[in-house]
Amino acid sequence: MKIAIAAVGKIKENYWETAIAEYVKRLSRYTKLEIFSVADEKTPDGASLGLETQIKEREGERILAKIRPDAYVIALAIEGKMLDSVELAEKLEKLSVEGKGWVIFIIGGSLGLSDAVLKRADFLLSFSKMTFPHQMMRVILLEQIYRSYRIIYHEPYHK
């Protein structure tokens, strides 16, 4: 099974790039991993609800254009289901056993994900009711994917 992470926005600080590179290296022994980003839209201060919806839709169109039609899509969303690390590992293992070729995790922009992206998702995953910067969320997600593989292969990993 191959894993991809699709995220809105670019990584701006080197320390996030360093952390991402470390987890990409660690994950390379378990899976093929792709990370790609799509451009984010600038949201003016005091933007109306209608404008925010348009921005999410434009970002969503960019994301959906890069999603493989046969992929199992997991969208990160506050309203999604919260899993602990073992449950996430079990979910990834089950998807692998079911023969899913690609699992794609989607991280939205500052306004979240469009309705179209949420509808395309096969599973909505929540890490918290809190909002995290998309750069940090990439690192958190990569760490949890790495932890999942350590659990799946019964390898030690700190708690």
C-alpha cells in the first residue's frame, strides 16, 4: 500500500522541512510515500462567509484534481472521528489487507476543506477539536503514520 499526503499551502520554515524529511526517511522502509501541496488562496481579513466558501471550493478543486480515482481518501477534519494510535494502525492495516493500493490523507487550508472534498473522502479523521497550522499538521500526521507502522510490525516505539 502506498500513502500520499495532500496539503493546502507550502512549507515556509526550514525546521518543518527537516522534521518532514526525517519522517519520510523513517517511513521509506515501510511504504512508498508521496507528499504534495496545492496553492492556498489568500483570505482577506473580514472575508464574508460566501467568499470563504469560494476560497475553500477553489482549494478543493486543486486537491481533487490530484486525487487518484482508485485511492482511499482520509480527510483531516475537526468533525471527523478521533482514533488513538492503535486504532489508526488497525485502520491502515485493514486497508492494506483489503488491497487498497493508495491511501491519501488530505490536510486543508486555514479555512478547512470544501464540501466537495469532504464528500469525496472515504473517512473523516480528527486529531483534535483544536485547529493546527497545516505545516505542523503534516509533521503530526507523518509521526502518527510512522507510529502506525511500528505498531503494525510489532516494533518498539516510545509512548
